[in-house]
Amino acid sequence: MQKNSKNLLLIGAIVAIFAVGSLWWQNRQTESPSSSVDKKSVGGSQVSQKGAPQTTGTAVKQPSASSLPSITPDGIYLVYYTKTGFSPQILTIPAGKSVRFVNNSDGKSMSVGSTDSSNIIYRAFNQTKTVGAGGTYEYTFVDKGTYLYNNKTNPGDQGIIVAR
């Protein structure tokens, strides 16, 4: 009888380990959107050095709508500036990842900047050069935090980057 209870205990432990492992695997898959989005092509992508903002005049086409964020093959998250504002308006990324802001506004200029000018970390996020349609701005969010930003040339257009 004691041997049966030890076997049942061992089987219960194996089932528990399998259940926890399955939950971990499912969580891992949902937190890594790049695995299903990395295949999207983005024309004219240009990578910046880690921590360095970058402004370019290279046009990038917006991919079709998706529930997951758009990510380049290089792992750079994309936020599009359109005639109606930033899309997505709220983006959650791992700390240390880059975001490329792409001006697809059909004529509006774009100058991305933090709405919190009192914090030196958030001020570093500010774009130094305004770009027109087709221009891009890239920033690596090294520090964890919530970055509220807007288009300095049209302050009503706002967004949020959450770096975790």
C-alpha cells in the first residue's frame, strides 16, 4: 500500500511540473510577438547604435493592420505617425529595445518628444530634428518606465511607450 501512495505522489508531481511548464510556455509565446511578426518586411530600415536616437529621411511603408505590434527583422518596434496621430497609441516593449517612429502623415511634420520635460531621462528621448512625410526617428528605451510623448509640431497627437 505504501508503494502505491509513493507512486501516486510521484505521478502527481510529474503532472504538476507538466502543468506549470505548459503555462510558462504559453506565457513565453504571448510575450514574444516578434516570433510571429519578424517576417514582415520594412523597406529602407536603418539601425541606430544602442541608446542613440536617430533621424532619417527613409520612407517605410505601414504593414497591414495586426493585433500585434509591427517589428522589423532587426527587432525594432514600429510606431506610425499618420494624419490621425500615432499608431499604436500605446506600445509595451522590453527595456533595451528600439522604437522607430515613421512619418506616414501625408504632409504633416513630425518631431517626437516627451511630455515630461522635468525628467532628464525622458528629455533624452526628444527628437532633435523635425522630419516630414517619409521621415523616421528611432530611439532605444534603455531605462524602464512609462514614456508619455507627443508630436511637438502638433501637441494634440500623443502616445505612450511602456518599457518593462
